[in-house]
Amino acid sequence: MEFLRAWDGCVERGAKTRLLREYGLDRNTVYAWVRARDNGELEQSQQRVASRSDVGQMRAELARLRAENETLRRKTAQAEAATEILGKAFELLEGSRRARNRIRRSRRR
């Protein structure tokens, strides 16, 4: 719509040609947009595109959240494994400490 407002504002000779070159557009494309706007079809088309864009954005967000969820699941699994290993190491060291204490007590007797 912004382009069409600029297009409508072109009154000097060659202004529309400069605008086409600036935006890299073909005259036939712009004429089709003008016809669609004049027939009331352009806004409907933009609404459909916006609707599709919203769906696309929602799908992209869903994909991003699924990837984030998978990353968090992996990190949780790693943290749980690390906690389990630390627990076993603690038990092993605690058992070693108890054994040393028993040996020391038996030597004192």
C-alpha cells in the first residue's frame, strides 16, 4: 500500500519510471496492483497473505519451541545422569571413609 501511495503521488514526468527502477518492479505488476486496489481486491489479498503469514509465524514458533524443548530434555537427562554419578561417588567415598575408620579402630585395640 505504501508503494501505491507513492505511485499515486508521482505527477512529474518520469517520476513513475524512477519509482519502478527504485523498487525494481515491472510496470505490468504495478498496473495489476492498481487494478486490484481499485476493484477492492488488494486489501482482501493482503488479508489472506497476512493470515498465511500469521500461520507461518505460528508454525515457526512451534518449531522453535519444539527444538528448545528437545534441548532442555537433553540437558535434564545430562543433569540427572551427573546427579546419579555424584551420588554413587559419594556412596563409594563414604564407604571408603567408613572402612578406614574401622581399620584405625581395630589398630588401636
